Amino acid sequence: MKAGDLVMIKQSIREYVDERGESLGVILEVCHPSTMPSLGIIMWSDGEIERLYSDEVDIVRKIDENR
């Protein structure tokens, strides 16, 4: 998980799916990337900003650092 990645809530976590469904978000920042699971600041498509751990989201598309 890194800044710029496109994510959605992990669909196996029922209470999160009830809240977020299949909405998409962008990782704005990874807090303390050396900790596992890493904690990311996510901005969702509705504009809400939330902190979630990497094991709570699925990466839909990784940012290409070579662009």
C-alpha cells in the first residue's frame, strides 16, 4: 500500500461493506510504513477521509511510480 493507490474496502469484512459498499478511495498517505499492517489515510469518493489498515482494504490499482 502506498500513496496514490486506488482501493476499496475488503469485501469479506461485513460491517465495513455495510458502511462503504464498493466505493473507491485513494491512499493519501501511509503512516509509519514500517509497521505491519501499515496504516493508510484514505480519501473516499464521497470526500470522507478515514484511516484504515492495509488488511482492511483491497488494492484495486497500484500507482505506477515510473510515470
